[in-house]
Amino acid sequence: MESVSITVVGLGYVGLPLAVELAKYFQVTGLDINTRRVKILQGGDDPNGEVDSSDLRQSSLSVSANPQTIKKADIVIIAVPTPIDDHKTPDLAPVISASQTVGKNLKKGAVVVYESTVYPGVTEDICVPVLEKSSGMKWKKGFFVGYSPERINPGDKVHTFSTITKVVAGDTKETLSLLAEVYGTAVTAGVYKAQSIKVAEAAKVIENTQRDINIALMNELRILFDKMGISTRSVLEAAGTKWNFLRFEPGLVGGHCIGVDPYYLAYKAEEVGHHPQIINAGRRINDAMGRYFARELVKKLIDKKRVVKGCRVLMCGITFKENVPDIRNSKVIDIINELKFFGIKVDVWDPVADAGEVFDEYGIRLIRKPRTGMYDGLVFAVKHLPFVRLRTKNLKKLLKKGGILYDIKEVLGRSNESF
């Protein structure tokens, strides 16, 4: 098995950890079309912070932007994003483009494995025809396909690639056996052989759909308890003393997984003639939370007799998740845009995010350091450790007298406190 040559296409939050781990056992090349990222990785640094620099520099992984490296691969693993467009419809352009590139360089007998999250049927019904056309070969004769859904949790140093059970599926028994052996070599938690590729695709997409719906319930409870003047966190802590209470918490649901994947399943549901009421309801609630939090802050400012237009607010955090630099589909921007709609001036502070990426994506210039005594409101939008560790005396220095601290995650124990 050591002689197996693998190319991983897409070296982001999923592809890079995968490639580094597999490189411990196989000949692995990582391919990415982002030449800037490739140069950084070749220098031994991961801009996403998922792989330690020491591990990356010691790895035998070869990194390239040249698609011809695919020609040597026995197994090609595609780990590119699967986003949604402005109409909440699945955008399969990245996975289709990757399939075209792989097909043009695919050697006979190779296995193409998809890790990107999709709805059931994408691998066989959409990607396979692209591979056939681009390669000039027939499926199950010239090449084979498999599916092994990614389960990477950005920023999580406990649940990593090797410690999470890997679901694998193949188009033939031989493909399934090969993938189970390859992934099983690197994944200490073991592999699970799915009944079919469609089953594996469905299993992945419902994982995040389930989380989305549970978080939507917590968000609805947050709205209810806010109206009742009860701390949601206190309620959840009390309820959590029961052994079978599921521990979810309210908040913004962004990123490239939980805030996106349910739309893939909903799209497929409509295609087969079923209107997914619970899935859509969960999405409506979670997508509306940014606007809700912004308007709650506006109400609090009015209660303090502030003239809302012209107020200045400090937004702490803009990434979609705590302690990771990923800003894709961050819902913090919904809060910012809504506050600006009311004429509020917003400073954004995030020591974890890349300032250049934030400006390119949202046109926002991050501040390096908040200004003392300048803010009518301070919003804890993302629970980065530097923010959680702030003390009350430091917060007082940032806010004007009577200013509002609005902790949307209720992690500080001082939510909505005035100074």
C-alpha cells in the first residue's frame, strides 16, 4: 500500500489536514489553484492554522499548483468547497471545475474520491459525466469513483482527521475495499463502509442539517427568553443536568457547512417533490438572527436615550467561528449591515481574522486596537479567547458612560450590562 500515489485537490480546511495525515503513509501531492496559498504552504506555514508549522515542514507532502501532478495518482481526492449562490441554491461550480481538471489529467484505472459535501446523487449523476467527458474514458472501465465525506471541524484540535470515524463508499466492491484500506491506514478511529455512494452523501448532509435545526431551536428559545427577561444560558445549564438533554447553544450560524449544507438537502427535496418544512424553518430562523441581534442592540441604545443615528459600536469578531480565521459566510456581517442601516458607525476588531481577506470579502477595514471611551455599544459576536479573557475594567475603558455591552453568546456572565 505504501506505493499508492495520492493527489489531494484543494488544500483548505479539509484538504490540507487530510493530505498531511495521508502523507505519513503514502506518496501524497497536494494540489491547489491558489498560487499564493501554494507558496505559503511550500514555505511551511498554513494560513488557516489547522496544521502546525512544525508538522507541515516535517511532512513528506509535496505541494503544487500544476494539475499535471494528477497524472501520476492512483487515487485523486477532491476536497473543494461546495457553496450556495445568492438565491440559496447549490453552487456546484467548484466541484465541477475540479472534476474537469482531474478528468483531463486522469490516468487509466485511477479512483476519484469526493469529500465535498453535496446532496445525494451529485457524485454519480453530475460528477461522473464530467469525468467521462474530460478524460475520454468510461466509468467503471477507465476510472472508478468513491465518496468519503469530510468531517473536519475547523479549530478543533481534539476531533481531528485521524480521530474521527471515516465513512467510505465506492462504486464497486473493489473500490470500496481499496478506500477502506487506504483511509483505514491513517484513521485510528476506523472506517465505516456505507451501503452506497448516495447513502454516504446523504449521511454527510444530514449531519449538519441536524445541527442546524437544533441550533435553530436554541435561537428561537433565545428570542423567547429575551422577551421574558431570562438568561438563556442559565436555562440551558439547568436543563443540561438531565442525562439526555442535547447540549446546543444559540448564536450565529455561518461558515461553509452548517449554514450551507441544509440548502443542498432542501434543494434535492424539492427536486423529488417534497417540501422540507422543518429544514426550511430552521434555515429561516438562523438566517434571521443577525438582524435580530442588531435590532435588540438598537432597542437597548434607545432605552438608554441614545440618539441611534451617529452612535459608534465596537464589533468584537467577524469570523464565522471562534478562534479560526475563516470568514466565509460569516453572519456577523448581517449584524454590521443592519446597524449601518440605522446610521450606526461600526468599528470591527478581530485579531484572529486576516485583515486583507476581510477587506477583499466585505470591504471592511479591521481596526488594530479599539479606542478608549469611544463606544456607545460593544458587541461580543465571536467568542475568541482574547475577547473572553477581557476583564470588566478593560471593557469600561472602551465604553462611554452608560454604554451597552451586548454579549450575544452570553459567555462573559455580564450580558447586556451597562457601564
